[in-house]
Amino acid sequence: MKRLRLATVCSGIFMATATMAAPIDDARFKAMAWLITHQNGDGSWPGAPGLEMAETAAAVEALVNAGMTQSDTFTNGVAWLQNHEAYSTDALSRQIIALAKSGRDTSDLVTRLIDWRNNEASPKSSWGAYDHYGTSYPDTAMALEAIKVAAASYAEEGYSVCNIVAQRNTAVADGGWPYFVPPTGTQPSGILPTAYSLIVLSRYKTSSCGTTTISSVLTSAASWLTNQQKTPGGGFGEGSAGTVMETALAYRALTAVLGASDPAVVNAQNFLIAQQQGDGSWGNGDALLTTLTLAAMPTVALADIDRDGLPDGTETQALLGTNPNLPDAFGLLRGNGRGIAGETTALPLTKAFIDLPYTASLATSNGTPPYSWLLSSGYLPDGLSLDSNTGEITGTPTALGVYNFSYEILAADMQTSIVSQIEVTEPQPTQVPALPAWAMLLMGGLLSVIMRHAEHRKTRTIR
């Protein structure tokens, strides 16, 4: 009864909080509901063929930005990213950014990305769309951003920064970037290459390239980008009207340079909110537009009292049928048959009963002993703990619910990641099985015979 009363009070608090949320928070809550309910069973997000890496990376990054890293949605997305190969600079860069923000080792991926530079500059400092392709400025900026987010060592970092700076469209005095620089003449600046360049250069605000300060480059380029904003509406686009894709990237870039309160940023934010569909998506369920827009929203720690990876605001506002006081978001996964138990879908351990002692042993790996175990994401039920030396989970659970988590098995020569789950339920009362009527009659007859036989023996003994 105490648990029920507490849940009712907490639910009321969350509902009151949700009604006071800012418009951008409401948009994020709805988009998170779409994100979580549209994940494939294998951990990826559906969309156009060839864009799965970009969509899944953006989705994982959006979950990190919202603090939602304690769920099977996040764990499955990360597992998919770790087990699939990127074939373009854009996809590889996004893969590195998402995994690095998720706390995963990206050193091999960064080495691969650096090896993809082309030979158009000396020292090599730029990237094209694919391995050793001709330079493009969305790709060069994206690659450098990935290396920076991964905090990787890159000897030519300064050359890459100054390569981007040098290729601004200063000849036409607009300060933006073209998609590529032709051998002769100029190309007009584009919103996407300018936005990507601003995002990465905002990390070098106090640096210089010769006599050119990065801060002055940011100012002029942000001014050019702001001038591309459509009025009325607040969107960005190459044509006569703003698009969600270009507005989301411009919004992210201008937020990094000008701050969230700048009028151009606020107008872009309002445009994105107005374009959101009733189901929380953008572009009528377009996975790429939805994940990129959600990832562009500023980093914020959303409340998640039940720690199931679904924000409380989403559970109270999106009508998902979930309870913000119970970890029940795991049931929203589409599960289209492509999941792999223990890798992208949770592998259940022995069921636990509330307020009763519990013990379970985690798996070992095929690696060389000794082993150690580490909880890498998610939560164990309250009252349980993991012994990192033995792999045993012990304790007495104190809260009902289904708890999803992933753990790492660290061997001497390898590391294995496993997704698991513990369900905590009420103990089931012991019941005597009900017998059919014929069995009851038979038992009654046998009991009567036994009693008569006993009485007969008693009589003979007395004589």
C-alpha cells in the first residue's frame, strides 16, 4: 500500500512538471517516444537503405545528449554500431562520435578514419566522401569533429583546422564554405558544409591560423549562415523554403557559436517544433530527419525516476501506456525478429523475488583467465550488487520491475559485452494443487478402507 501511495504522489508531481515544460522539451519528449518505439529488433533504426549507420549513430547520440543511457534501447543501439562497418566518411565519423560519447573505445575506428585522408594537400589534412576521395568540406569537417570528440591523438590536427579555414569563400566575401573547391573559379557556399565547419571550428575558438583568428572566422561564417534564414518561418534551406535537415544542422551550428538565446537560434528552434508530426517524428516518420533533429537539441539531463531509459516527461505526455514509477520501457521495443539474445536483446537471468535473498552468476567468456566483470550500462535492481571478481550478483531486491543492463567480461586477451535482464516480482504463494472430482472420490474410498482395516486390527488385538 505504501508503494502505491508513493507512486500516486510521484505521478502527480511528474504530471505537474510536464505541463510546465518548455516547448523544446515537449518536442524532445514526443521525439523520444517515437525513437524508442521505432527501433528495430537488431538495435538499428529503419530508414532508407545505406543510411542505417547515420540514423542509428544520431539516435544513440540523441540518447546520450538527453542522459538516457540506462536502457535496452541505448544498449542495443550501441551494440549495433559496434558490430557494423561504415563505408563512407560521413557514416564512419558519426559512428565514432556516437560510440565515443557512449564511452566506448574508438581507437581502431579513428585510425581507419585518418587512413582515409586523400593526397590533395601536404601534409594530408582533408577527407572526401569515401576512402581517398577528393576533398569535400562537409566530410573534412565531420572527420575532424569525430577525431576531436574521441579525444584521439592526431598529429596533423592543426593542418586540418587551417585547411578548413583556408577554404572559406572569402573571394566572394560571404564567409561560408562550398561543398568542394574547384580547380578554377569558385563554388557558392552551402548551408550544410558551412554548418558542419562551424560545429567543428567552435571547438577551436581561441586558436589561430597564421594571422587569422578562429573567432573572427566563426563570426563571419555565422553571419552568413544567419542571413540564409527564411522569413517568416525561421527555417534554413537552399531553395525558397526551409527544410528540416538544413534547419536542424544550422540550429546545431548556431547554438554552438551564438548560444541558445540568439534570435536566429530561437527562430530555427520554433521552425523545427512547428514541423514535428503528431507521432513525434519529422518528415512523416523519416528516421534520418528525426534522429538528426533530436541529436541537434541541446544537451540536457532529463528526469527518469524509474531508470528505464524513457524520460518521465515522455511517459506522462506521450500516452505510451507506461508508468514513470516502474521500469517498463523495455516492452516498447518493436522486436522484429532480428534481435540476438545477449547481444542486442536482453538475456534474462533467474527471476528475483522482492525482499528475498537473491544470487545469480554471470557468464564467463572464451578468453584467457583471469576474468573480471564490469557493469557498463543500465542498473541492477535496488538492493543487488555485482562482485567484479567473481561475477556474482547478490543481495535482496527492494523494488519491483524489469531491470535491463549490460556488463563487460574482461579476460586477459579479450573483452566481451553481454546484455542481460533481471525481473523482480512478488513471491508466488504456495498452493495445493486442486484434484478432479473422481480423484477426490477415489482418495475418500481408499481412506475409508484404510480406517476400517485399522479398526479391525485394533479389535483383534484387544481380544
